[in-house]
Amino acid sequence: MARFHFEAEAHTVVARERGLVWSWMSKLPDSLRAFPLINDAIEIVPDERYELVLGPFGIKDLAMEVRAEMDVTKRAPAELVFESVPGTGNTDMRVTLLLDAAGASRTRVTVKLWVSPRAEVPRLMPVGMVAKAARATATIGLEQALKKARRTLEAKTAAS
């Protein structure tokens, strides 16, 4: 049996200025629910700790739901960091959302993800291939999540 970890990253540009994007994204847990990868964001300590439920990921019998309690660090107006609380859930992870001005009334949103599932990979399965597939799946999922979050944010702030 072996464990693995992987990283993924995705970007989008939102047609809103950075302060407005920050205002919306930093309203947890509501903004978290706009990301389709997140099935639930359960508030444990408001603005400090949440239990996130993601997935399921994988196929058929190999599919699993990712759960972790996450500590939140807000570095206004440019960075949100979610880091799993050791010993909680079934996955260690770190998620960073970065906001950069991208011209007049535009914000580049970058999501960086580091994940290490606690489930071990059976010895007969090549760990490198499992990690590569997980990274590809997470990258596509992040890209789709950012598209939905961008549309949601632009729609909710259209009158602003």
C-alpha cells in the first residue's frame, strides 16, 4: 500500500474589480457553495473553520468523497487560504485562492490545490498513474468550478 499527493491549479478572469470579488468570496460559507466541487461547507467556527465535503471523485467502486475540516486564513483583499486540520476527515489538503487586479474592473482568480488522500493505493496499482489521473481530474474540476463561480459572482454583482 502507498499514499500519494498531487497539485492542481486553475485561473479565470472575473469582470469585476478586486474589492468586489474579495467582498463576495470572503463571505463564507455562501461563496464556497458556488463551487460545484464542494457539496457542502459546514460552518464550525464562523470565518475560521469549516468542514468541507467534496466529490465524489473516481469511478464506480474506486469513487470516494473527500472530507476535511479546514482552517481559514483571510489576507484581504487578495488571498484566502484553507488548510486541513490534522487528524480530521480523510484527506490532507491546502487550497489557496489568489486575487490579482487584471486591468480596469477585472480580477484574475487563481486557485491552487494540494491534496494528499489518506486512503492508501493498493500495491498492484501504479501510484504515479493514480496521482496523474487525480491531478488531471482536479484540474478540470477546478476549471469548471471557477467558470461557475465567475458566472455566479458576475450575476450576483451585476447591479453593483
